[in-house]
Amino acid sequence: MEVNGIAHIFLTASNYERSRDYYRKLLPFLGLKPVIDTETTYYCVGGRTAVGISAPSAEHEGAAFEQERVGLHHLCFRAVNAPTSMNCTAF
């Protein structure tokens, strides 16, 4: 067996509303289509993968991300025909 990509990934955002606003702009720009958009979940599909964000449980809402703790370190997209310079923080 050989892996040929990642089927999907879910991120839990400490500030769901702010994160959803950002990903509502970024993910469609990257060619992913929204298929779920609720008060607790935003999920897009495209490019042989899917990316979702979800709201945290109440006790973790607003918690700060700590890079060296257990969990996902970062998420990196690979794109074809990407512009030579692109600022994803502009979203």
C-alpha cells in the first residue's frame, strides 16, 4: 500500500468565528469548495483533500496555541500554478 495524499484534516480553533472568517476566504481561494458551514464546523473539499475547522469545547475556547505541545505543529498547502509571491495573511 502507498499513501497518495491526505484525505482530510480538521483543526480546532480557539476563536472559531475569527478562524472561520479567515478560512472562508482562504480555502475557496485555494480551490476548495465549502460543503459544511455551521456555527461549529466549516469544511471544504477540493484538490483531492478536505480541510475543516471546528469550534472548541467550552473549556478550551480562547486557549492560546503552544507550538511545542502535543498536537499538530503546522499545516502546509502545496499548490500548482501558485504566484511567485503570495501573502496568505492578507485574508
